[in-house]
Amino acid sequence: MTSAPTRKHLKSKALKADSRRPAKELCSECGLCDTYYIHYVKDACAFLNQQIAELEEQTHGRSRDLENQDDWYFGVHQSMMAAQKKEPIEGAQWTGIVSTIACEMLNRGLVEGVVCVQNTAEDRFQPMPVIARTPEEVLAARVNKPTLSPNLSVLEQIEQSGLKRLLVIGVGCQIQALRAVEKELGLEKLYVLGTPCVDNVSRAGLQKFLETTSRSPETVVHYEFMQDFRIHFKHEDGSIETVPFFGLNTKKLKDIFAPSCLSCFDYVNSLADLVVGYMGAPFGWQWIVVRNETGQEMLDLVNEQLNTQPVFSKGKRQAAVQQGIPAYDAGVTLPMWAAKLMGVVIDKIGPQGLEYARFSIDSHFTRNYLYVRRNHPEKLEAHVPEYAKRIVGQYELPKE
Ligand code: FAD
Ligand code: SF4
């Protein structure tokens, strides 16, 4: 197993200043600009041209219904459910539903290749996008590389290798750029399996997060911000360390999130055919959002391998979100005993199921709206989608 490098080691690898990134500091390193599709960047880049509604129309046949609050939050969808693999994949981020769907699609000949992210030989968290041609190569990409990943950097290989049927696994900003250039790829069929994504970081930022938050940063193999309001770190020896969200050193950690992620309003991956996350499901379950017929076709391939249950919604998020806005701004850190107590109380009486997902979306959208308003006021109007304006409009923001 590869180990995590130290921050010193990473300094030499710190963000490459790259003149070929028209979005400049807002670039999420999605990889498009590493290919000749950079030609389309002004139209395709999620941070230069926000066009979620148009691309929803192109992909799903309609954009969000703004009269329907579920559409504001979860995007265009046909159905949602909570699911678990009956036999989880060892070492997957959750139970491995994403990897299982990708393997089935290859095994049944629905696709010839899968764009996914393995890690480099030296560093388990350094992303290495590939086009996997076998289930073994897909499984080698299981588990999150919780860093910005240039998934689209492999797009040129599609044309070169003559691939006609492709599955792309990716997060929202990657998928927005992909959908914008989809017609240029020469594919007969593109399937998109998305995950939600929020608060991503550069590799150096990840190291700072691990060193600030975990008792043993070098042995962390996997972590997740869970629905029980704790971060769960899994270590090499299999032990689980939990740290309450409310005990995070917000002051120190405020600057680790990538500016792209602080200005993102596509948490739920609006343009994927099928989304697999966790935040709308009970603790220990994965959350599935079927956006269109293609997504349903993909889910049907693995239905027999899943335990499922309906989604539910419990609790009220609004007061907690409203209180969190000034607290985040001020970088409030609670003493650990108070943070643990607060975590326990909120876990018992706080938002659950879809209401937890709404809590997380509201908290991130209000924070990101303030970030864009303060740092890129000229972009605010066009960059924030209408559904996000409505979500943010439910809260009182600081006057500046
Ligand atoms: P696995 O079978 O383990 O497969 C994981 C897949 O993720 C692999 O195919 C791999 O190619 C892909 N992947 C790994 N790293 C990256 C990356 N950096 N960029 C793009 N693709 C990658 N879900 C939520 O509900 N809420 C969140 O806030 C949330 N944040 C996330 C942030 C990141 C950076 C990522 C990558 C995922 C996030 N997810 C989130 C999704 C969730 O953590 C799981 O990835 C998802 O539920 C699938 O679990 P699995 O066991 O089926 O995946
Ligand atoms: Fe290019 Fe992607 Fe960065 Fe936009 S986010 S500038 S498309 S690499």
C-alpha cells in the first residue's frame, strides 16, 4: 500500500501556475485545458460560463422546475432511493455501487471504456485519471481521491483509440465541461455516472487538512464527512477515528478549500445521468438519484445486488443553517468537549435523510454566495444559477 507524503514533499508539487487555465484562480483543474478541447473552454468551463439550465435541457429534456423545491435542491430527477451493496466492495469509499455499475457496464459490453481515477504509485491520494478497459482497472480506481482531479485530461485518448461507447465517472465541474463538448467527442453513446462533490482541495491543501485534524495523518486511507456530523477517518490498521464537524479548526482550515469549490453551485452533479452519493440517505447507506432513462438503465444493471429503502426527511435545518453563517465567517472553533456534545445533540435531534442533504446544500450555497459576492462581484449575477439564488434567498446574509 502506498503511503501519504508529508507537506514538505508536496511543496515542490504545489499548484502549477499555468497560463493555459482561462478560469485562473477559479480553475478546478478539471483537465479539459490539458487537451485540444481547450479550444472550447470559454463556452465549456463551469467557471467561465454557467449554463446548467441549458445543459439540463440538452441532457434530461428539461431544466429544473423552479416551482418545485425538490428540483431546486436535487436537480432534475425521476426517482431517489437509499441503497447498499449486499456484498460491499472491500476498500471502496462506501459500499462500491459506483465501481459495481462501471464493472457491469464493461462486462455486458455496454461500454468499451470507463473514465475513472486511480492513484499514483507514490501517493494514495494523488489522482491519476485513466480510461479503464477492464473491471480490474475500474476496481483499482475505487475510493475517493479527495483532491481536484483532471479527469478530462484523458479525453484526447477517446478519439485516438476509436472508442465509441464510454462511461465517464466524475464530479460536477468535470461533468459540466464534458456535457458542453459531448457532441465533439465522436461517441455513439456516452453514459455519465456522477458523485456529489463539495469542499475539494489541492493535494497540498489535503495534507494541511489531515495534519490539522487527524491524530495520525500519514496512515489515513479514507475519510468522509458523515451524516452523524462527524468526520470518519479510516486508518491503515482498520481503526476508525471520528472528529466532530463543530470541533474543526475553521480559522486554520478556511483557506484550504479550492476557490473553484468556494464558488461552486453544482453540489449534486446536475448533469449526470445517475448520481451516487450518501448525503440524502441514512447513516451507512448510499443515496441514489436517477436523473433520466439512461440513469435508470445503469441502475437496473445492479438492482439485484442492492438492498434498498425509500428516502425520508426528518427535522428542520433552517435555524442551524442561519446560525452557521456568521459563525463560519468569524471562524468560530468550539473546545473539543463542547464540539462532541453538540455533535451528539444534533445527531439526535438534527436534520436527517433528505433534510440533512438540504442542510448541507444550504450551508455550502450561502457560504459560496458570500465568497463570490466578496471576491468576484462582477460574476455574481451570471455565475449563480437561479435555483441557487432561491435557496440562498431563504436566509439573511450579512450586509456589507
Ligand atoms: P467507489 O466504488 O469507491 O468509487 C469511487 C469512484 O470515485 C471511482 O470510480 C473514482 O474514479 C471516482 N473518484 C475518486 N476520486 C475522484 C475525484 N477526485 N474526482 C472525480 N472522481 C473521483 N457524496 C455526498 O453525498 N456528499 C458529498 O459532500 C460528497 N463529496 C465528495 C467529494 C469528492 C471529491 C468525491 C470524489 C466524492 C464525494 N461524494 C460525496 C461521493 C461519495 O463520497 C462517494 O464517492 C460515492 O457515494 C460513491 O461511493 P462508492 O463506494 O460507490 O464509490
Ligand atoms: Fe480549463 Fe477546467 Fe480549469 Fe475551466 S476548470 S480553466 S475548463 S481546466
